[in-house]
Amino acid sequence: MARQRTRGRDAVVEEVDGGVAELRPDPERARAWTLLVGGAPQSYVDLDDPARLTFEYQRRLGHAADLAAPPGRPLRAVHLGGGALTMARYIAATRPRSAQQVVEIDARLTALVRRELPLPEQARIRVRGGDARAGLAKLADASADLVIADVFRVARTPAHLTSVEFLTEVRRVLDPAGTYAANLADGPPLRHLRAQIATALEVFPEACLIADPAVLRGKRFGNAVLVASGAPLPVAELTRRAASDPQPARTLHGADLAAFPGGARPVTDAHAVESPAPPPSVFK
């Protein structure tokens, strides 16, 4: 482990399974940190205010979590991909007594985060090591109200987490009225994102896509959040919240979402590929 002085506090730099991880302190907040892996910003945690979400895609995942059940009701949540455990901390803060499971393949990253950014003692968050899809397969039918997928390995989502078969497992684990929320990333010409929406619509009867308009138009690389369910979604409220964010987003639903794939076919395990690598300029 290495420590580097950054504006009065030490950044923590450590080799993890996925490359070099850095916890970079926020100079404006006493106990807030940004996690970077391989130079790519991955998540932000404020230990004094875990309900504070600063990354735009995490705010959109937060909207999905907020609307997955009536306010304050505990959730049974599954997180595929842990990072700095930002979303698990958020749900623990906004929905006390929630029972949460996190599946994170990078054991050394988990150890770093637990040591430097400890979880609140009262948080019911269980972190398991291992592959996200393998961990999902161990869970019982209808055992989750919310599944959040945010899995990137060297800034790319592994191929086996992009298929109809994977989403079929997600739906099996979800309660029939449960919510699936996934962080997707793509850029021009949006082949990956279009295929992911075709895949989601093959498995879930209800879905919407939330992203910066420039990303949806294929003008730049960026994140998009897919929200899907076996039951009707609160699309109007998701749309309102996304449009009111500091970085406003557009929400596609219904006919607009059905048209978005533009002929792209659902992805199966036999033909799945990992998500595209972001261009170097994204992180500069």
C-alpha cells in the first residue's frame, strides 16, 4: 500500500486484482473519497453523508432504489459489483433494516474498501467474494426486491453479464414486482447499448432507459441506466427525477424504447461480448 499527500490528506494507492486502485480524498469534505481503479473513476463515498450521490449514474440508480418500494420500507437488495459499496451504503442510510448482499469478484478491492472506508456498524450489508453471475445463481427464487448491476472489469462489463440467460437469472431472483437497475456504458454508434435494450425487452415486460441526451443520440461515450421489472414501473416519477438532476437526463419508455434497438438482436451467451472500452479522453 502507498499513500500520497493530496491537499492535506493522504490518497491511498494499492494494487488490487483489477489493477491499481486509488482512494482520492475530496478536498471539500472531511471524510469523502473517490475510488478509481485503473485510472477510471468508479465511485464516490461520503462517510458522513452516505445518502449523497455525486456520480450521475449513481444518482439514477438511487432514483430506482428510492422508487422500488414505499419510502422507508426495508428492501431485500442484491448488488452485483461492489466497488466502494456506494449504493449499498445509500440504501442502508435511506432504508434502515434493509438486508443487502453484495457480490464482488475483486477480494483485494473489498479488503481495501473495508479497511479505509468502514461500513456503519448497524448496516446489514453482507459482501461475498466471487463472480456476479455465479453468486446470483446461488440465490433463491423471488428473494430480492431490487437487483443492481454495476460490474466493470478494466472499465468493461464482462460478456457473460450481457445476455438473455443472465437477465433470466436476474428475473428469477427478483420478486415478481421487483426492480432491476443496471449501469451500462457505450459510445457511438451505440451497438452495445442498443443490443442491451433488445436483450432486456426480451426478458422483462417493463423497462426504461435513463441517460444524458447526448449519449442517447450517439454523440459521446457515457453511462446509461436501465430500469426493468415484471410489473409496471413508476416511469413518470423516474422521468421527473432524472430531468431534475444537476446533469439532466432523458428517459425512454414505451414506443420510444421499443424503437431504440433499431434492429439490434437480443444477446445470448453464445454470442455475447464484453462492453466496449471507453476512449482515453473520457477520464481526462
